[in-house]
Amino acid sequence: MRLGVISDVHANRPALEAVLADMPPVDSLVCAGDVVGYNPWPAECVDAIRERGVPTVLGNHDRAVASGDAAGFNGMAKAGVDYARRQLGPDAIEWLRTLPTERRVVDDRVKLVHGHPEDPDRYTYPRDFAPGLLGEEELLVLGHTHVQHHAVFDEGIVLNPGSVGQPRDSDPDAAYAVVDLDDRSVEVRRVSYDIDAVVAAVEEAGLPRRIGERLREGR
């Protein structure tokens, strides 16, 4: 069973399209949340995930867009939430609202969360990866930090595929992963895309220019 794993698309259509085009054949695709936020293609990214029937969990930006509550967000993040709420129709907003904070797929072999199994808003960095994060699942997928990393333990695999649309591990290329559940192997992958086009689109949309510019730095 080969699984394509993505997270933190953050409304970056060029990055998502590059990942989907680069991905080798897989049996299924899953997403660890934050389809929207920051970048100027929230509707297109929601549509792409929904049309493919990708099992997805609720990220903090997804929740903020669905609820209209961006308390605690910085200026760039809040601007992305406000923009997404203007761009998305009621059906897309409702889809975001009904996303679960935890999801089990592939006959419970895989568990999806956004931040941490006990708290969807907690950042779980590579230094925090440990067997204790795992329950009965063979693979725990999480996102939120935008840092690509995985660890293989006797108890199973903990994986953050990295961010499709806004990497923060000093590599600007869009990040994702492919997992073979049968042989317990993980392939972390990166693919380049037209960041300049995103920078231009961010500016055209009236979003803070820094949203686009920092993509060049992978920050």
C-alpha cells in the first residue's frame, strides 16, 4: 500500500500542482490539514482536494477561515484568512468547518492529525518525534510546523511530509512524502515550482508582499 502524503498547502496552487504532477503512482493520497491560508488560491486548492476525495483533517488556518476567528494570528496570517473568507463560497466554507481534527484511514493503519495527537494546535518538531506519539496505528501523519521530517520506530512511523505551499525548513521547494506501509519505507520528496508567479499573484491580490517573498527563503 503506497500512500502519498501532503500537508499545509496554504492556498498555493502552483506548489500543489507541482506536487501532484511530480508524485509517483500511489494507491491513495492524504492531507494533514491547512488547505487554505496565506496564499491567493484558496478556492482552487479546496476544489483540488475535494475533487480527488483526499481524506483531510482540520488545520488551524482551515478552522480560522471556517469560523471567521483569527484571534492570535499575526498580520500575514490574518490577511490570508480574511482573503480566503472573501473568496470561498458557502459550500467550501462548510466543507472546512466539518473537517475532523483527527482521522483514521487505510483500515486504521494510518492516523492523521494536524499538530499533535493530543492537541491540534501544538507544534510537534522533529526533536519531539518519539514512539509515545503513536497509538495502535502504523503511521502517524502530522503537519503544522512546515518542517519535513520522519522517524521510524519499532512501534511505527511518525511523519511530517513538510509543507506544500509554505516550507519553513530553509528549502523553498514544495514538500511531500510517499510511504509504503507494507515495507515501512518513507520517501521524502521536494519539487520546485514558479515562486515568482506566486509572489506576483500575492501582490496582485493585495495580500502582504512578505507572504510571497519568504517562499524564496523557505521560511
